[in-house]
Amino acid sequence: MPTLLVDAGPMVHFETTMSHPSNAPIEESISAGGLAILIEDGLIAKIQSSQEVREEYSYHGNEPILLDDLNIQSLGGKAVIPGLIDSHSHLVWAGDRSQEVRWRQEGKTYTEISQMGGGISHTTSATRATTKDELYRLGYSRMRSALRSGTTHMEVKSGYGLDTETELKLIEVGHMLGEIQHLPTTDCTWLGAHDVPSHLSMDEYVEELLSQQLPAVAEQGLARSADVFCEPGWFSVEHSEVLLKESRASGLSLRMHIDEFSNGGGGDLAAELKVDTADHSYHTPMDTRLDMQQAGVITGFLPGTPYAMGDAWPSMNAMVEHGIDFTLATDFNPNCQTLSLPFMGSLMVQRCGMNPLDALFAVTAQAARSTPHPSGNLHGRLSVGAVANFNVLDSPHWESWALQPSHTPFHSTVLEGKVLIH
């Protein structure tokens, strides 16, 4: 049944040609209150004046009604923003690494913790020992949390299996979760090159990735992209290049983890290969960032990670000043256990001075570029023909999306046309 939502407050829609909205006239991004949104077949069919709609349907009250097979509801002046897109998450894993916070406080590095049996290898052992059903249950619970925070679509990586059987299991679970009605859709990524199993050398594991995991992932057909943790101490630029080129030849899109702990040259490789997105990128030099921009690579910033690890943030506003395309995402993982994109926005706006419009663009229209919707339709924007994924704020001010980090700022989320009250 079509749904008509009237009396929207300010509406952030974003134009398709926009790069950094704070540098454009405000009217190009934000409509004043008083609009109505018609939803049909899960898509935005029309955006028009609420006054015209009320006159057309003789709808003069504020209570929801059914009229001529049309569900009409008033938003009461609440602000509306596009559905949030989490473009980098490690959603599916098992185990608990809470003890690592104490080790970090004692001064141990990420590498030292890994050598002590913590880190990715610890999560890998727990994940391998967990059934598909239990991983599905864990993922389901986490996705419900993400939805309450306004996420309507999310990228989901494997990477905590490090063997063919478990990596395929993680990708399958991520895909299954994305098919559940009334939960965010998913975009699955194979991250077999996340770490090296303790019983193999780097060269041996890279050979296993190329000869066993990659062919199995391609045959399974559920992952859209491949990702590599290109970082000194993990996968070198040379190994990353081989893995990424072979992944592309197997039909996968390309993503990268780069320069999280130091400048390891991952940004140069990202630009050379023109990957979709190069994430973390905390220590990437500005000239390399500009090369990545020229090559069409999106920089993916994950502010929850330095927050959880106690590290400093790079200068995000410099990205806006230089016209560099970037996204913000949660990087949900055992060390960074938040699925709240509004919290990521709060970190940027309230701690780093980012314009809330740029932060919102980074988790909506910009994120949609690297993390497409499975339907193939436009999303991350409020425009006719786009997927009807958007959030209704519990406020008449759209800026409130990033100003309430301790709880959801949303009254409701519209997910593929279904209004879900929080």
C-alpha cells in the first residue's frame, strides 16, 4: 500500500552533483519545512507541498488515516534526513577481547597484543568455534542496534575466519542478514587478507588466499568486493597488489585498509589500482590523498577506532578544504563495539569541528557511492526514484542527528517504504 507522509520539517536531500555540501548554497541541500513524501513500491515516488496534498485528499487532521488505499501520516514538523549507510563494518564475529583495553593502558601496541595471542587471531579462534546459527543470532542482534541508530544499509566484511570454510560461512551469514525484512540491507566483502594464521608464513597464506579462498568466494557469488589489510606488519604493498589484481580479475570490486598505524604506501597502491575506497588512512600524506582523489578513490574515515584506541584523529576538515571525497563509518569490530553512525557524527561535529552537513553527507550520499544498494537503485538521498530509506528525527532541527551520542536521535526510520517507530 502506498504511504504518504505530510508535514515534514526541514529536509536534507543532497543533490547528485554535490561533493562537499557545506561549500554550496544551503538551499541546494536543505528544503524548508512543509513538504510531503509519497512512497510507492519501496521508492520515493513524489515530493511535493503538504498543503497541496492535504487539499487534494481533504486531510485536515494529524492522526494517521487510510484513504483510497493510501496510508496518510503527519510527521508534525519533524526534520527528515536520508537513511544512514555504514560503509565499513566487521559485523559477524564471536568472542570477547575486553581485556585488551588494560593491555593498551599498560602501553602495549596493537602488534604486541597480537603477538600475545590477542587481536585478530583471538577473535578468529572464537569465530571458527561458533556455529552459523549462533553467528546469525549475533549478527541479527547487532543489526537491530544499527537500525535503531538510523542505519538502513551496511557493508559487512568477513575476515575473522582466515580459512576457506569459515570465510565462506561469514559471507553467507552477512548475506542472509541482509535479506531479513525490516532490517538494513547488506553489501558483503571478502576480507580473507585480514591477518595471517599462526601456522602459516605470509607467502604460504597469500598462496592459500589465491588458490583456495578467492576461487571459492567467487564461486559462492555472495561477496561483491574484496578487501586487504595493507599495513606494515600485515600485508605488504606487493602482496596487496597481487591479491587485489587477482580479486578484480575474479569479478570483485576493490576496497582497502591502509595507513592505520603508519604511512605504509597503501594510498599510492589505492590510487594506482583505482579502488573504490581506502579506509582508515590516518597517516596518509596529503599529496597521496590528492592522488587518490584524482583516481576516484574515496577515503573512508573510521573515527570510532582512534576513539576506542586512544589515538588522535587526522584533520578531517582539511579533506573538505581540499575537496577530497570521504566517508565516515563505524568500523564495528571487537575493539570498537558501536554501530551508531550518529555517534560517529558526534565525534566529528562536537570534537573535531566538522560541519554537521558534511558529516551527514559522508554517511549518506557519499557512502552510497562505495556501498551500493542491492536493488541497484539510488539511495542515501531524498529524491524521486530513490529507495525510500530515510530517518525522521525527534526534533524540528536536522542538526540534531549528530548531537545525541548516547541514544538514538530518531523518532522513526523508513526502511524501503516501511515506517518503523523507535
